[in-house]
Amino acid sequence: MIVKDDNLAQRGKVDLLLVTATEVEMQAVLNVFLPQNSTFMQRFTDDNTYFDLGVISGARTFLVQSEMGAGGPAGATLVVHEGIKALSPSAVIMVGIAFGLIPEKQRLGDILVSRQLAGYELQKIEQGPGGTEIIRPRGDRVQASPRLLSRLRAGIFDWKGPKVHFGLMLSGDKLANHKNFRNKLLAIEPEAVGGEMEGTGVYAAAYRNKVDWILVKAICDWADGHKDDAYQQQAAENATRFILHVLQQGGLAKNDPSTPPSQTASTRPSRKPALGTILGTYYTHASWVLAVAWEPEGNRIASAGGDGVVRVWDADSTQTLLTYRGHAWLFEKVNWLPKIYTMAWSPEGLRLASAGDGRKVYVWDATTGQTITEYEGHSGMLSHMFALAWSPDGKRIASACSTAGLDKKVHVWNAKAGNAILHYDSSYGLMPNFSVSSVAWSPQGDRIASTCGDKTIRLWDAATGQPISTFETSSDWVSMIAWSPDGRCLALANGNATAEVLDASTGRILLTYQGHHKGVRDIAWSPDGSRLATASNDTTVQIWDASNGTCLYTHGEHAAWTTSVAWSPDGTRIASASNDKTVQVWQATE
């Protein structure tokens, strides 16, 4: 029996979140767990429904269902992330069905456990001798949780069910059922034991939230063109029974007494680098770097520009983690790459939105590089996208297109589904050309600010689209606007070589900074709101006191215009981008 309960806050601690992707998998879990708990409690939060499967050998266990695949508005990435935020489990296990790759050693119904996971969507396809196709994987193999692997390996010694195979599993959004495609996958990863569709999403969400993860799925077909749904129910139940068997042995409860505490060696604290010390330089871009963004609460940096790609890389090692190539070329026949002018991390750090030449905004998975949605609501000719901002809850995006045409609006749209929600009329003058250089969403989520080509800053009600205020600017051009962390002020990067702080309620200029001698391209508040960093065409980045305008430091290590600046989440470092094709990470505190 299933009982509904809206009070998720009363659930107590959760140890394990099981995730399925199909109705067959969901029903299999409920069937297998039913003898353990005759009543299942349904609990609701945001868009998801969770099944409380009870406490098994001390481990409180919940179940949630995603759509098939990692991406999309209800794909595994977002559903698992939302589940982790709602329930705070110590482990996530994806359970269900998969295709096998070694029929001579495997049987239908055998269970596959992901010792490692490789996404097969990221590939480089080249032409070999005689026109042959050469496919090279671009993604990394990732290791499943050692703790979960240990528990599952221990579970096979008294397991009386189908054989369990530990190994490399492949994951991608394609529903594989063609022998040639299966053979291509085996050629790319000959060690693989099977494949499925949601694993990269589970890994992305769990990795981002520092939660243990693993896949446990059973073989229902061979992806050879002879797919038969008749084996799906049995395969899903086999995988579920094995998970239940392991659960009953214990060791999966959070803070379980049988789990020894981790040992951390004492280390002597390292000396803090001096203010301005370059900690790392990213050299991988082939052209100007026009935008840089630091992962919220994380250590990844995203950068983009004139080479038409977004690169995600580690702030400490400067190692490239991911390259997103989803932006459409302007003219493919002449290899005219699109410039990417703007991008932003979603508040939870799982997704990135990016835009540039053209009228599209791309939202994509920041771990796998798979496109989640494309917003195509903008129109006009000779279009460029400079203005882009996420709502604080990560559900909406505001964007504006600088174009020649009738689309003189700021668009607010659903970040998952890509459908328009509101339009804010930002038109000015009688000419067809229209330009918005920046939009910014207030930290409280109630207001959106935009800067337009008519020397104004406009504030809108984010819920209704109604205008709140219009402020005139001192500069003919404002490149960037940014809300202060408390939502009281707006900082302006001006083309007249100044930067300003204005009161967002009255429009009164509180402070004018005049430390640069060429146009200011970007401006960013430190996380605590005490300092501002500005990037300028004078090739410097300057840090200054947000209360009195005192210059605290001038970073002059770039060889060309500095174009973009971002603070680390703890406010100790800055990443600065430049037309010299580099991003520098440097110490921002003394």
C-alpha cells in the first residue's frame, strides 16, 4: 500500500537513494521491497516524488524515478541532484536494466556493477586511410565509490542469484539496438561489460555533491537489433534483489559503526601566497578569451571566447576537464567559428548556460558536456548574445539578444524545458538596431536589471515583467552590471574608463572608481561584498574597496585587454581572462 505524505522535513536521516528511469524498473523495486515494508510512504518536494522504502539493516532507503537519459528537464542529472539536496543521502545507486556486450560470457538476467563508467557521447570522429571512420573517445573513465564497490563485492559470496559482473560500463543518451553501433562501442572500449543511458547523470550529480555512487543493472538484451522487452522485468528484479541482499548484510547506513573512521594525516599549514601571486595560467584557448566563470562552491573554472568552445578546467592544476563544442558555426563552409561572449554556471553548479554569435542560448551538463536544452526564442538579423543570467533558484534564465529586428525584449524562460515564460519590453528609439549588453538577477530573485543601448539601467519585477525603475547612466556604454551580494546596490563597468556603484532603490551614484585609463569591460563583487574587481582594456585587473573606492591592488600581468573576471567562492583567488588567449588564476588576498 502507498500512503501520501507531504512532510519531507520529518523524514530523519537518509542513507541510500535508489534511482530508476523506467516504469518497469520502478515497479521492480516496489515489488522486491514490498515484503520488507507493507506500506510505502510517498513524499513530495519540488517537482519530484520520493518513495520511503523503510529502514533495512539500519539504512534508511528512498526511491525516485527520472526520465531515460542523463540530460533533459527530468533526466538523471537534475533528478539525482535534487534528490541529494532534498534527502542528503550518503549514497546513490542507479538500479535497473542494461544491455550486455559479451554474450559468450554473459547471460540475460546477469547483473552488471559499474567498477568504472565511461560516457560514449563525447567523441572525436576522424577520417582514416581510405576514408575509414576512426572514433576516439574524449571523455574520461571515472571510478565508482570504493565504499559501495567493497559492499557489493562482499555481497556476492553468499549470493545465490544470477552471476554478478564488475567492470567498465558505458553510458550515453542513445537507446542502443543496432549491432553495428554496439560493435563501434566495443571497438572504442573493448573492456566494457555493458551499457545504459543514465550513468553519466548519476555520476555528475553525485560527484558535484560529494556523495558515493554506483550503477547496478541487469542485462535485458544485447543491443544487436533483436531487443525483446520480455526480459526487462526479470532483469530489473534481479538487479533490485541483489541490492536488497547487500543492504540486508549491513554496512550501508550513514555513520555505520562497522565503518572505520577515516584517517587524516596531520599536515603543517602551508604559507599563504602573496597578493597578486599567479597560481596558474590556462593556455589552451586558440583565440581571445572573452568570458570566465568560477563554479559556485567548487573548484572548476569555465572559459570561452573566439575559438568557439567552452572549456571547463580545474582551478588548481589548470587541467582541462571538458570541452563543450555545441555552439553552431556561423558559416561551416568557410570554418567561421562562433564567438562566445557570455556564460554562467547554474546556482547548483551542475549546468552551464552559454551564448554568443547567433540567437541561441545553450544549456548543458557541466560534467558530461551533453546539451540539455537550447533556447531559440530570440529573433533578428546579425544577432549576438551578450546578456545572460540565471535565477537564484536555477529554474529560469534571463537573456537578451543584440540584433537588428523586432525582438527588443529581455526574455525569461524555463531553464529545463527551454520555453518562454515572460518578455520584458526594452525597446528604445525608432531604429531597428537593439542592444542589451548585460542582465543581472538580484540575489533575492525578485528583480532583474538590464543595461540598454539608450544609456539606461532598467529594473523589472522578475515575477510579473512590470518595470520598476529606469536610471540614466553617466557613460554612453555600460559593458556589465552586477548585483551586490545583499541586493542593495548595482556595480557598473563603464566604457568611459570608470566603474560605479549605485543604490538599486534610488539610482543614486554612491561611488565612482577612476583607477583605469581605458574602458572597463567587466566587474564582479567579492563573495562578502567588501571588494570589487574590474577588468579593463588597459590590460589590468584592479581590486578596490567597495565602500570608499580605494585601490587595493593592480594586476598587470596580462599582455592584452583583460576581458572578464571572476572570484573564487571563498574570495581568496581571482580568475582573469584576456585577449592574450590566457586565463590567469592569482591570489586576491594578502
